[in-house]
Amino acid sequence: MNRLETDILVIGAGAAGMGAAICAANSGVSVIVVERNPDAGGILNQCIHNGFGLHYFKKEFTGPEFAYQLYSKTKESGIQFLFNHFLLQLDLKNKTAIFASEEGIKLIACKALIYTAGARERPFGSLLIPGDRVSGIFTAGVAQRLTNIENRLPGTKALILGSGDIGLIMARRLTLEGVEVVAVCERMPYPGGLARNIDQCLKDFGIPLLLSTTVTEVRGDGRLREVITSSLDENYNIIEGTQRSWSVDTLVLSVGLVPSTTPIMDYFSIDGKSRGVIVDNCMRTDKDWIFSAGNCVIIYDLVDYVTYQGEMAGRSAVNYIKNGNNPARYPIKKGNGVGVINCSYYVENSDLELYIRVNKPKEKAKLVVRSDNTIIYEGKPSAFIPSEMVRVKIKAEKIDDSFKKSSLVTEIIDL
Amino acid sequence: MRICIIGGGIVGTLIARQLGRFDIEVMLIEKEYDAGLGVSKANSAIIHAGYDDEPGTYRARFCSKGNMLYDELARQLDIEVVRVGSHVLAFNNEQRNVLNKLYQQGLNNNIRNLRILERDEILDMEPNINPDVVASLYAPSAGITEPWQICIAATENAAANGVEFHFNEEVIDIDAQGNKIRRVITDKHEYQVDYVINAAGLYADRIANMAKDVAIPIHPRIGEYILLNKFTTADLIHSIIFPTPSKMGKGILVIPTVDKGILLGPTSSDLNYRLKDLRATSSEGLEQIVENAKKLIPGIDIKETVKTFAGCRPETSQKDFYLGASRKIYGFFNVAGMRSPGLTAAPAIAQWTCEELQKTYNLKFNLKKDYNPYRKKIFHYYNNISLEDYDKEIQRYPEAGRFVCVCNKITEKEVIEAIKRGATTLDAIKFRTRAMFGECQGGFCTHKILQILSRELGFPLEKIVYNNAKSYVVDGKVRK
């Protein structure tokens, strides 16, 4: 067995993990990044489309380019990477993580741990869609992996369920490779992906987007042969008589991501509902030496945001090692209109960066953050949609003046 | 002398294993790629205690005996059988009366340690049961297992003892000229045989027809199931929870699985005999499961579903197994109509079949000198080995340190071992190793397993199927 020591141990070499590692290493501490895959970048490596990095690099990259840019930065910082290493367990008492790889078992002791494991896709089985159990049903990520990396086509004629960004991207991708994409169905009355993707992936290729429509049955003998869709009313109940049959051999699902937290759920707290790691605005978990960032906390729209949050985790971990402080923190509550929010606690005297997803579209509204009845932040009036996250930065000074040391409440107020 | 078993489900494979003890020529023919892919695959996976079976039935005769045989079977075949116990819940006095009847019937069937529990004791044992419960029939000998694992294990053990297995081969005719079994004809070969054991499950009637035997009155009864995520629901219950039974059977249950998940189901609807290939779930069925399971365990969160599926079981008009030698065709022996509790009864029926064959046909089977009753399962490293030993193991086999399935922590070594033992499809890997069986349902590992299958078997990715010949996974290359 092999024993290693490091100041900071990062688990997961995606955008959050690399962001954290770069930030930490630039402060002069030693950093090891462990990754279960053979390379850095995580899911970016199969996202060969463009649109990455407009915020973080102020340039437009493809997924693999974004990953390469970040990875190049790590090379300047003396960060040690261990690829093909799989987390077996954490030894909290000795601040040690234990990994297996083809070299053997490795115990890595650290002063601070940063968990950046990303997310997984919701599987078909969780949707309770009745019908035959057939091949030819893929989550969008699997279809993307097969097409872009394994060099294999998932089928010849496809229907896509879910208008999340990956679903839209795959509609275009499969079309470009000669697969006939008959439609993209979305159960909500509005699309789930970014507006630019609706334009560039569907409209430009004449692929219909069917809103308030879902898959209600799959049929086939061995392989998928037919998909039945139905329209939904405003309460998401099936409207009888709207059933439509599509003769396809492939169904691609873009029905949401779930934070990958099961490997650590026995060690630090996760949110029972969203399954994300519970962190404060410094990305600290309920263990003072463990931090977490990226899609294992909440599902972000943009890899740029994921990278920023990784950096925050890296900075906080260094601060913890150097100063060992564990300041007071106060709950951040979801008020009216807020669906998803990136951090659950606010650490006193720190800058606050919030990522908020509204729970339904608002034509004109504003975001307000308050402490008891005192308004701390008030955003400009604008439109909000669930598919586009709102990012807000509030300086510590602005909060401290009126902070009542109980909690912060975020809400979307209709105008 | 040659015995041919038709059907590689739980009964067929256990009979093959029993016959493999003797110095006789035994073969088994199965139309699917793997053992246990029919009725055995999709059922409640319960080893029933045996209080439910009316005296005088084959069910009563073989269920409690089969239940007891499972301990030895588990030890010899290295399969998981967990005696978690079962509760039949009563929510009113009428139902309590049914429990009392079942209790008496259980005593008559010699079921040990049965007890009627009152509300407080039930809730102490299972705090998540609906608090309106008034009583339960508690049977500590009830257990759970993975039926497909038994089929796979019995196949491996029987094959090691000389039984010949023919998978992916379908019986299309049986030569029974002069009312005596002579030949079995498949889509690939024909075989001279003296005895045929009809263990063809849902298709036993078809096989009987081919042999010109009297018709077997079976029809399919479909049952739908919902499987919940083991990582988030495991603590909900620890034993099998039944409602009070009704005319349609045992009702919709809440069942812990040996993999620590929770299984809900089954529904129960009789189908026309022509619909025996149906394995589709329905929206009504899934709704019915949720509604009824919540009556037993209100805290069930259906959002934690990872998979829904359906299985058919063969039901007979007598509501009993259809067992024994044909009176019309000499050498044709039926082990059919394996409705519930077929899984529980199977080991006892396999033993009985061996004895009955000798008695009926005046045969004397001699034990093989080198018969080995033991089989080892594929070793699962995660959490089953000390770190020191695991490290040594990886030094010898680097693939034991390469993880394929992220959710269930399955290594490449385990996948390769499954292929060495005969797996050729994605489902065959899944049922042998539990890879792709976790909360992401193969999202992270399907492509890796496709690659390993392709590499180890030496055929292209396009040729790899999920479970049957029509279920191809990928459709050609993006670029040549």
C-alpha cells in the first residue's frame, strides 16, 4: 500500500476540481487531484460543441478545449494528478482518503479535502414510463459519449425527451451525423435549455419542439420500435386523445442531472431533496476541513460558473489551512419564487456569490435578498426563466451593515 | 441413457444440478442467451415461509421443504439468501381473522416460529409501517434472494459436474413416435434422447404439444414491479411486508432486496395465453403499485424509482404446480405451472424429480465419484476484503483495481470473470456482477462494458446485445 501526504486533496478533475486545484496551488500549498477517469475534464471531453468559456476565459471554446485550457493552467502550478483512481472510503479521523487503482491501494492524508465529483443523469427507469423494456433508450450523455468518443451511432431515427441543454445539443449532433431527429418533447410549457440552444440546435435544423408533451409509452420487441407521446394540461395530466405514435428506434433522454453524492453521503451532509452537498458561500461542508463545489452541489447552467465555484472552494480550503478559522454561519433561505440556490449558509464577513434558479418563469420581477425585514440586495427588474440561472455578487461590507445574524432570505418579487 | 431438460429457469437448472450428481448423460436446452431470463428473472424474489398453501396441494408439499433447503443451497452455490422474515399486515378485525386462518394453516404445514404480533411490537420492528396496522402474521423463516443468481450458479455447478448446456438454441419439435420420447429437434441440431423434462415455464404447454402429450392448462399472469434506489431507501423496511391476501393472490408487497434496494409489486392480471411474450408495464399497473404499497408503508417516495419492469408467471386453473410423468407419452416428465411459490419450492421439486424419475421409469442412478456440490461466486472486492489483501490482489491482477461500475463499485476483474463464465450480453454482465444495476442504471459504465465485451469476446461493438438477438445497442459507426 502506498501512502501520500498533501495539503489539499481534490477528488474529481472536472472544471470545479481543476478550478479549485489551480486556485489552491497558486497560494503555495501542495495539491493532489484524484480522478477516476483516465484524463482531466470530466464530461467536458465529450461536449465537442462550442459555447464554453465566454465568462471565464472571455473566449468561446469547445468542451475539450475548455478542459485543455484549464489543464494547461494546472501544469504551471505544480499540481499532481492521479488518474484512474477510484475513491473507496474516507477516514475522517485521520483526514485520509483511500483509493484503488491498477497500481494498488493508495492512502492520501490531507489537511483539507475538496469534493468535486459532478453529477449523473437521471435514468429512464426513474420516469415511470410504461411499456416494453427494450434497447435503444439512452440518456443524452450516453448517446453523446457513444457518438463523440466511441464512434458509434445510437440508431437511425430518434425522438428526444426533455429540452435541457444536453438534449438540444444532441438533437443537432445526431442530425449532423445523419440520424433523423423527429422531435424534441418537453413536459413543461417552456423549454428547459438556454434560448441560444433552442435557436442554434432546433430552429436552424427544422426540428420541432413540442412543449407540454411527454412520452407516455415505449414499444418494441428487443429494440425500440415505437414511442407514444401525449400532450399535458397545466397540471401535467395527460390530455386524452392527444396520443401520437412515432416510429423511431432511438429515444434520447435529457431529463435532468442529479448531484453525484452517494460515495460521500455517510461522511458529510447532503440535501435530501436535491441530493447536492450542503455548503456555505465559502463552499465549506458541515465538516470544517471538507469543501465541495460544482455540479455535486447544485446543477449549474455553465461550466464557467462551476469553475468559479471551484476556485472559491480552493481559496477557502487554503484559508482554512493557513488560518484554521471556522467562523459563524447563518442559513440562507429560499423565499417565494426561488427554485434552486447554490449555497445554504452565509459565512459572516464574507462576500456572497449566489446562483439562483427561479421555480417558474416570471415576465417582470426582481430578486431581493433580506435579513429579517432589512433589504440587503435588490436586483434590477427583469424577466426570469428557470433555464437561466441568475448570478449575484454582494460585497461583505454591503451585508454587514444591516445583517441581523439570524438568516438571509432570497425571494423573487413580482412587479 | 440420455435425459434432456427443456428450459433453463430456476426449476430446469436446479434439476440439471441434481441430475449432475449421477453417472448419467444429462443435457439442458434453453432458447435464450442465458439461464433464468424467463419467469425466474422478474418476480418478487421471495423465499416464502409456506403458511399460504392449502393442505393437499403440491404447493404445500414443496414450499416449506424448499424453504428449508435454501440454507444448504446458499452454502453450496455461494448465493445470497437472507432470512429477513415477513409480515402479513391486518388493518381491521376481518383481516385479523384471515391472519388467524393463515396461522393455523401454517401450523398444519409445519411452519416453525410463526407468530401473530400486535401493533406495538410490529412498529418496534418496522417503524415505517402504516401505524393503522392492528396485527401481523410474522414468519421469521421467510427470506429473499436473487433468483437469476441461483439459475446462473446452478448452471455453473451442473456444467462443472458434466451436464451439457445448450443456450441460444430453441426446441422446435419432439419426436415421440409410438408414444415414447425418441428425439428432441432444435433450430440447430437434433438429439437422440430417452427422457424429456419439460421445465419450459410459460412455454411448457408448447413443449407438451410438440411431444403430443395432453394439453397443459397454463396461461400467463403478468406482474409489474417498481425498484427503488438502494442508496436512499434502504432503511425504510427490513422485512417483507404483505397485505392480507385476497382471491387474486398475495397482493402488492414491499420487499427488501438482497442488494439493499426496495422492490414494490407485483400487480396481478391474467392474460390470454397468446400474450405470454408480453413484458410491458402499464400506467394503470404502476399507479396501482404506488397506491397499494403506500397503504403498507406510507413513507415510500416514488421519486426514488430507478427501474420499472414486468414479469409473467405461468398460472394454472388448479392454482397449483403441474408435476409428474406423462401418462400418455413414455419418458415425458412435466415440471410446469410454476406459479408462486415456485421459486421457494424449486429446490425441493428438483430433488423430488430425481427420485420420481427413478421410481416411475424403474431407473437406478449411481452417484458420480467425483461429484462436487460447490461453486464459488464471482468475488466482489468492494468492502469485502481488507485494504492490505486488496492491495496484494491488485499487484497480481491489475484489473481488480480498475473500476467499471461507479454506483455498485464493480471492477473490470469481475466483468472479465463474468465473461469467462459465459456472459455474452449486457444483461448477462448485469445479472452476474450487478454492474449497471445501481442508481445511474448504466449511465457511466455501459460504454465501458460494451468495450470489455467486445475485446474479450472478439466481436465488434455493433454485435453486442442487451439480452436477446433483436436488442442491439449501437447501430454502426459514425466514421469509418
